[in-house]
Amino acid sequence: MDFFINKKSTLPNLKLELVNDGRNDFRNFHDKIQNATINFTMTDVTNNSKKVCSDATIELKPSECVLDCDPEYYIVYNWVARDTKKSGRYMGQFTITFLDGSGTLITPTREELFINILD
């Protein structure tokens, strides 16, 4: 998947939707992610050097459901100006560390996330 942002820009924020793949207890996962640390890394694809390594957050996904719906979340990274000062192609990754000791999740899992910083 590709994400595009202009050079020296801080918007739009990078948002990654958590997808229910049916393999895990999704309700339990959403409870656990609220007690987790989330880190975003961005690596230059040409020389494999890390450009960004910073905290990310979760954001409640808007829902039109009224009764007894499971909450859904986005993982969000808010750009700062230094993140986008150099144009190029980068690989992005979120690392979620659950504070209850149940492990770490690296996402996205289905396909790589490429960030394209445009001139």
C-alpha cells in the first residue's frame, strides 16, 4: 500500500485501520491495544537507514452503529516537519507492544506500507 505526502508537510496524518481477519478475538484485541505502546518507524528503501522512530497513537474510528458495537481504532502517526524534509520512498511500520505481557505485533501484516514524500 502506498501513502503520499508533500515535502515539508505535516498533513495528512498517517492512519492505518486495524482489520478483523477472523483469526483472533477482535474484541479482546481492541481492549488490549488501549494498554499498549505504539511506535512508528520509517526506513529509506535506497539505503535502509531509519529516518523516523517515534511514538504513534490510536484513534477511535467513527461509527454509525448505535447499539452494542465493538469499538474500532486507527493507528495514527502525526507527522512533524523534520519527517518530511527529504523527498523519497520509505517503508513504514508500526510496532505495538502490549503492556500486559502478551507480546508484540508488527503491522501492516498483509502488505508493506510505502511512504512517498513528493517534491
